[in-house]
Amino acid sequence: MSTAQGQFKKITTHRLQEMKATGEKIAMLTAYDYSMARILDASGIDVILVGDSASNVMAGNETTLPITLDHMIWHATSVVKAVHRALVVVDVPFGSYQGNSSEALRSSIRIMKESGAHAVKMEGGIEIKESISRVLSAGIPVMGHLGLTPQSIYKFGTYSVRAKEEVEAEKLKSDAQILQDIGCFGIVLEKIPASLAKEVSESLHIPIIGIGAGPDVDGQVLVVHDMLGITQDFKPRFLRQYADLNKIIGEATTNFIKDIRSKDFPNKEESY
């Protein structure tokens, strides 16, 4: 066990609630494989989201819609094997819960049983209230997701900021209250005005995690490939890039090729 793992308590939904109550900010990143999850967990990340963004960054799809339940379970299983401390939350993919609470329950049970994950996440408010309630009734923790919901991108038609107008802002506040009332342990707010996110966070007792929702929420989440600079064609205002791994990996690969071409690799010390 690493220093980070030994130094901190295991993160649970109850621990996240305590963090909100004491004003301790929550750090959340995505991961989709064992190696990356192991690094993030050892570094002290609080929550790892096995996001359906794997559809974009791992499979090269334009949207999150093509990824399947089987794909999500495969990624989640890989992540869970690496984690000792973080709470692992898994996105229930598009088409696996909307409009059918029985299917939502079956999908969530499969994720929990087959991957060993700790919770699931679903996009939407009152429209999926029945599905969330059914999943919660089985004892499965659920995180909500409001604002820009990528699974509904074809309905929105754009990735622009949501809830700027009063009608949509009021619906978002109502949906957030509904999600708390039915038992969600937290909510992700994506790409909404900072003032609205602040209002929601202050009005609810469950943790609010922002992505493009300003600083006045209980924590922040980013896609790890964006944060590390692996992806180069996605640079929204809310993204802070902490490394440029695209450049580092590219230069390392170029040097590897060069050393092979020049017959420098492997040398005598690297041979048996």
C-alpha cells in the first residue's frame, strides 16, 4: 500500500458527506483502466469515475452514446482491481436505464455485481426519477448528473453552457432537490453558470461536484485524458491542463524509433 493509501481513510458516500459538512473539497477524476486507476488512487484522489467518456477518449467515438453496458462493466472491473482508497462510481450508459426502471435496476445490479464498483451515476432529473428510485431501493448508491448531460447531446444540439435562462435554471434547481429527496448521495453539475451552481450547492446537504460549474461547489471532476494533456483537440474554458503527456509520449516514441533505426537499442547492457 502506498503512502497516500495508508495515510487517508477509505472514501465512502458517508465520508463525502462529512467532507461537504466540514468544507473539505472533493477531488474526482475519470479512469478506465487498471494502470491509470492505480496511479490516481495512490495519489490520493477521492472519487474515480468510470465515465462513459471512455466512448470518446478510449474508443474514438464522437459522443458517449455508442458505449455499451458490457463495455462499461469491463472498464469498471479493470479500475476496481487497482483501487484501495477511492470511491469508484460507474456511469450507467445510454439506453440502459431511461424510461424503464426494471432495466435500470438490472443494469445497475450487473455493474455492481460484475465489477465490484461502489456506486453508479445517471444523467437526468425528474424524467428518470422512477429509474433512480428503483435502483436506490436495491441498496445501490446513485450519483445524479444535471446541466449539460452528454447522453442527451442530440436533444441539446450543442455543448454550450446550460441553464442560462430562468426556466431551465429553475428546472435544474427543482431536479437537484428531487435527486436529493429520493436519496442520491451526490450530484455532478456540468457546464452551468457558476452562480447557479453555488445556489444549488448551498441549498442542498449532499455533495455537489462541478465540471465547468465554477468554484463554489463541493468538489471538481475532470476527464483524466484532458487534465493530463493526452487529448489535444478539446480545450474548453473549464479545463486546466496539468501536464502535456501528448508531447512527452510523442517525444519518447520518436526517440525509441530513432534508437532502433540507429541500432543503439538494445545495447550490450540491455541484452542477455
